[in-house]
Amino acid sequence: MKRLSDSEFEIMKVLWGQNGPMTSNEILTGLKGRYDWKLAALMTSLARMADKGYVSCDRSTRTNYYSALISQKEYQVQESRTLLEKLYDNSAAKMIAQLCKTNTISEKEIIELREYLNSLEGKDEK
């Protein structure tokens, strides 16, 4: 699946924040403060996103309704895999080591990560 641009990602965040389909005007309202777009620019982005397989458009009524075709969690997994493959030779350990070496990850986050990894021990054995 093709990657989302930064602005397309912002649109997806608006769609993910809703429990159902949204009109283009509702999406524009959701983007206020992040992007000051005109409707035509949004429509162009939504068409591109539909071509990429991220959104669908229901045209069965007079008003078009847009929905996310991929969940936020699915996108996060996809982007995480891409990041690991591209920058860290597909190694989560290398990524975490780099974050620790550059003080990008806090002591609190290291403790949380250690606790999470400890909670996984033995789960595969069951």
C-alpha cells in the first residue's frame, strides 16, 4: 500500500476520530487549526486517498460520505514495519538501542517497556 502524505495522514486522523462516515465539510471542520484548506483541495486529497485504498466514498445519496478503509492500528503496524525495515534492518532491538543511546526514550518509558516485555515471558509456552 502506498504511504500517506502528512496532509493525508491528518485527514485520516479526523476520519479515525469518528464513529461513522463523514461529509467533506465535516472533515474540513475537523482539520481546522491543522490545515486551512479549501474544499477543492480536500476533494483532490480524498480522491488520491481513495486511489491508494485508504478511504471509500459512498455516493448513494446526494451527499458523499467518506470512511476510512484501514484502521489507525493497521496503519501504525504498517508504518512501524516500514520504519524498522528501512532504518533498522528490521530489528526492533536496534531501534530501541538507538533511542536509548540518543536519550530519545525516557527512563520512565524504558521501565514501561521492560515491564511490558516481562509480561510477555512465557505467553508462547501456553
